Amino acid sequence: MNRCWDRRDFLKTVGAGMAALPFVGMGPAGAVEGRRPNIIFIMVDDMGYGDLGVYGQEHIQMPRVDQMAREGIRYTDCYAGHTVCAPCRSVLMTGLHTGHTTVRGNASNVEGHGAVECTGGGGGLRVPLREDDVTVADVLKEAGYVTGITGKWGLGEPGTPGVPNKQGFDEWLGLLNQRRAHSYYPEYIWENQEKLHLEGNTGTREDFATEEVYVHDLFTDFALDFIERHGPGQDPFFLYVPYTVPHDRWQIPELEPYTEDTDWSDEEKVYASMLTRADRDVGRMLDLLKELGIDEDTIVFFCSDNGAQNRYEGVFDSSGPLRGMKRSMYDGGLRTVMVVWWPGVIEEDAVSHDIWYYADVLPTLAELADVSPPEDIDGVSVVPSLLSQPQPELEDRPLYWEFTHGGDFKQAARRGKWKAVRQAHDAPIELYDLSEDIGEENDIAEDHPIIVDWFERYFVEGRTPSPSWPSPLDT
């Protein structure tokens, strides 16, 4: 694959196509809707596959997202871009899987190649998106969308080409890296490229801190204001809301509605409260869309950036039927909830088993906007699937993940019902049939040598080397 696609040439090409406006639908979305929808993409942080009621949760209250699922479509086999924060977001933004995307880990130990010290401390170097990376925000902005983001970015330190305003976003409020996002009471956040100091906050990471400004609430305020300012009669908008809850810094202003659950630990109460607070704020966005009369003009996605930080097996069983959790290459670390809502367009109470992942987000949103995605990306548009139309190509194409951390190099891939996992570059490949073994309990590699051989070749040929994350496969 050619990974030298020129950002400026791409943007020039896309911009030249804008003479087609006003929109005349060419793809499935256009045929149904006749115009381009507003797009809201909400992603929480470290929520497990089993934490949502429509995925089997019985204790954590998230009624508004459950309602989204009843009024829209729920996916059983959607996957995040990675099993940890930054590379997942890089896949989401660029449409390239972790064997091709720029940011392949939370931190790198290799100097140069654009790497800089992390402003949040914690060791390791942070690798930002490059100037020539093309993001979903770039694509939608050039298609005439107003673009906004609030929450945790994770793809560029201050002064680098990776900050949101240099990667296609018109408006930005939030935290640039995941280390600073560990506190819900930070001393400052970023408003575009300026620091916004939060009076009364000391940036503490102490558990159960009670300070002045709970930053999650600022993100929701930004989202509501953005929707209201760019609502009826305006150009379509793209709003990306990567919330930091329920990441494992146990801070929240109140524990409602779980104060009476005395059998739960404090940690479990805070975790559930964070998710319920996020659910409340998703509901506020949906209510505002209806109040403004643009709910049928807006598609809303809800998901998580990777698997749960903790399974909470005694109460929640956050990974549900899946093996593993965050940082695992099994599905407990990679598979995510995915609920999509578009009143009047998406079939109500639909459940889809189509297989897709975050590399598909960029081309999907591009098709919704009636604009071409960049060449040579790994993702494909899943608009037909969103509209409950057959999309058989999703069954056969492979999905890929790699994880370089602490000297380890792990890989995983899925193709159809088959899931392959390799825990180190010289380890044997494990093989699972997810159609019969969703918990990845029975390694059947010895019974299917031809399939294992295919994954063996794909693990080598389906990726390219990265100077910031060298792999034993590169030698």
C-alpha cells in the first residue's frame, strides 16, 4: 500500500468536488434522506462490552442509550481500533488500522520522528499525528461541515501538528493527552490552542477528590452549545465527543443514584455513577436535537474506546461473555458496544451481527457526507449495514490489531468467524471460532492448519513498519 498520500493534494481534490452542493445523494444515505445529516460521534472511555443494558447489564442504569438502541440499531460485533487509548483514536481519525496508522501506542521509547515529551508526565514519548495525515474531520470540513470536538484527544501535544485545530477541527475544548485526562479536576484544559484555566482545581489525581469544576460537565456544555449554534438552517455539523468517563480515576461530584447500594465498593459506585452521568448527558443531546427540530437530520453514534479497565466480576461483569479486558488482544479488550440512532432513517430496534471496526468510521462518515474518502485506507463504508441492507463484504475482509508495549509485540486479527491471537512475535498463533466460542476459551489452531497459515502470512504482510514502534517483524 502507498502510505505517502499527500494531505494537501487530497484536500484540493476533495474541495474541487464541492461544486456538487447542494447535496444530491449518490449512495444509500442520499437515496434515503436526500441530503447530508449532521453527525455526532460519542465515545466513552474504558466502558466494557457488558456495561450497557441492551448488552446484558442489570445494575448500571443507562436508560437513554438503551432507548437509542430501541429506536435505532445495535451491533454485536463492532470493534474498537485498539485495546488502549491513543492508537484507538488514531485508527478512528485516519481510517488506518494499527499496522498502518501513525499513532500505534500510548507512548513510544524511540526519539525522533516527531515524538515529544508528554506534558502530563508519566514517562515515554508521545507521537503526534503528522501534518500529512488526513482525518475524518479534514474530510468532513472540506465537504462543508462545521467540525467540533470536546473531551480527550490523545493524538498531539501542544505545538505539534497533531493538535485538533491542525487536524480538521474548527472548534476544540478538552484535554490533549491521556495522562492529563486522568484527573477529572484538571488545573486547565485547552480551548482551541489556548489554555483555559479552571479556577478552584489543583489538578489532583487523588481518589474521590472534591474540587470546583468537574471537567466532564464542561464537555457536555460545549456539546450542547455547539449543537444549538450549528443547528437548524446552518451548514451540517460534525461533533466528536470523546468523553473521559468512566476511566479509572475515581472522581465524581455525587454518587446518585447508587448511594443506597451498600454492598458495592466505593470504586464500583463511582464507576456506575460515571456511566449514568454520561447517559444523562447523551439524553440531553438527544432532547436538544428534538427541541431544535433536527433529530431526523442527525445521526448519533455511541461506543467505547476499548474494553473495560476492570471486569468488576462480582457486580457488573463489565466484559460480559468476552475474554479479557483493556490491554488484552482478546475480545474483552477489543470488542465494543455500538449503538447508532437516526430517527426515520435507521430501522428501529434493529440488531446487526455485521463485523466492522473503527477504521470504517472515516469512510462511513464520508459516504454520509457524499464525499470520497482518502485512497489506500483500511476501512470501508458501512452505510448499507446502518440501513439494514445486506453487506456481505464485511464478512470476509480481515480486521487487524497490533500492540507494542513494554517490549512485547502482540497481534490479533478477525476474518469472518475466525479470530487469531499471537501473544508475542515468536509465540504460536491461537485460533478461535467466535460463532461457537465467543469467550475465546477453546484454541483450535491444531485442527485448522490452513487457516492458521493464512493468519501467519497476514500478520506479516498486512502491516508496514513504524519507526516509532519498531517490531521484531521489521528485522
